[in-house]
Amino acid sequence: MSHQIIKSNKNTEKVCFNGHMYTKHYSTLIFDVWRCSKASSLKCPSKLKTSKTSITNNR
């Protein structure tokens, strides 16, 4: 389970994880929450939570 953080054309961060793209939804001091990049267009409910040490998929 590896991930890659990339910059989008709009200069925002995206995460590619297991072949799926996520955009940053919000951040805290401890973790970032990412949501599926198709959340609006395809009503994808998937979210991803990253911390300094691990990634968990909430869907």
C-alpha cells in the first residue's frame, strides 16, 4: 500500500493511493483528510486519512 503526493494543474496537492486519486479536504495538526477526486461528479464517498506515520482508508 504505497501512495504518491503530486501537484495538480491547479497547484493543489493530490494523493494517488491504490490507483485512486484523492484531493485534500481538510488538515489538522496531526493528520490530513483527503476525499475522492470524483466525489462531486460520481458521488464517490471514499475518504483517506494521512498522518506522519500511516494511511487509513475510511471506505
